[in-house]
Amino acid sequence: MDANSSMNDAPRIVITVADPGAQADVALAERKNGLYAEAVARQRGIAVLLHAATPRQDRIEAFRTMDGLLLAGGADIDPRRYNESARGAVDVEPERDALEAEAWAAAMARDLPVLGICRGLQAMNVFMGGRLLQDVARHAGSAYGTGRALTHPLRVVPGSRLARILFPTNVRGGVVAVNTYHHQGVRAGDVAAGLAVGAWASSPAGDLAEAIETTSGPFRLAVQCHPERTGSTPDAFERLFRVFVDASRGSVTARSATGSSR
């Protein structure tokens, strides 16, 4: 395959991220955003980063030509999105919520693959009609860039899509240690209809669903940990990015067939 063919086949992955200009540490925010782009690039995808300050026309074009959607980590989702008042949610960013709701709707309309990470898991659950536990006491570790990551065991559900990705020769699942950078979570009763739990983790609030996945249709899966932060993530999670980008690569052909251009 020559270079031109490779680029023509490369899926365009829209990644919704925090607006660096609205963060206290711009350089750190840009670094965190860059880790998602690097994870996509390692699998020969083209990363298209969007945030709340991205011009409207650029958003429209990105949604029209995307082949997959990655909902990245970040601030808490406004509880009004799931019909609750604030009871632990902090630093909400309604503009980002609106961006991601639009991105999600565009992905659903075109049957595109979706991967959610941390906030992205919570967004996927909320957009499908689920709720969140707004604060899990004593659960989050140090903020990224301020110290060694706190980790916890993740119990992967046997036979789940996540199990097949992480343990391709042992779909009975297993336990892996993942990083902890979140103070919110999804309990069993909070999971949206149409989603299955792919992994559980213990917490002071009881078991939390720390991976969710759709039970039918295109690849749609989310994890509560941050696999793009490879220094505190098992190597097996690189296959999660590979499977997602490969699923999005299948959307390139579908988009080309409908006459959408880049």
C-alpha cells in the first residue's frame, strides 16, 4: 500500500476535548488533549480535535466528514442534562455539553463508531438516558501531572466486548489495574437502557460500572479510566484504540459511497 492509499483509507476521528484557553494551565490542557490525538495516530487514524470554542462552520464540516467519534475526559456534565440539581458536580461546562450532544447526535444519525473515555463514558450514559452519581467520596487520586496516578482493580465482565478486546484468548475476562482520575461514577441503577456493563470497580459508594457498551449496532464502548495515559495503563488497552480506529476505518468506505468529501 502506497502512502497516498494509506492516507485515503485513514479514518477521521473527531475528538471532543476541553478548550485549552478556558483552563487554568493551558500547556497542561494541551498536553492532555494531545494524548488522545497520539493514541488515534498510533493506529493510523486522523485526529480532528474540537472544543467549545471551535468555530461553528468548522464543527459542521468535522461532523460531516468524521468516520468515528471519541468523547474525551474533562469537567463534570451539567446535572440538568439528567434532570437533577447539583449535588456534588463541580466545574461544569455547559458549552462543552452542547458540543458533545451535537457530536453524539451526528454520530448516531450516521451509525458511526463511538469511544468514550472518563467523562466520555458519563456523557454516553447521559445521552442515552442514564444518570450519574455526582460525587464518589475518596475515590479520585491526584490530578494528572501532579503526582503518581492512583490505580484500582477493574473487573472485566466475561464475554463482554471489552473482555474480547483486552483478553482475545480468554473471553472469560479478568482483573486489570487501571488509573483513577474521576470523582463521579455510574451505579448499576444509573445505566441507560440499551447499554451493558463491561467492567465493574469497587468504590466507597459500592460497585461502579466502569465500562459500558451497546448491545447491538456499531462499535460503541466507553471506559471510565484514561487509557491514553499509557504510563498508568496496561498495554492491553492499546487494542481498545486499535479496534475503535479499525471500526471507524470501515466508515471511510461508507462515507465515500455516499459522495461525502473531505
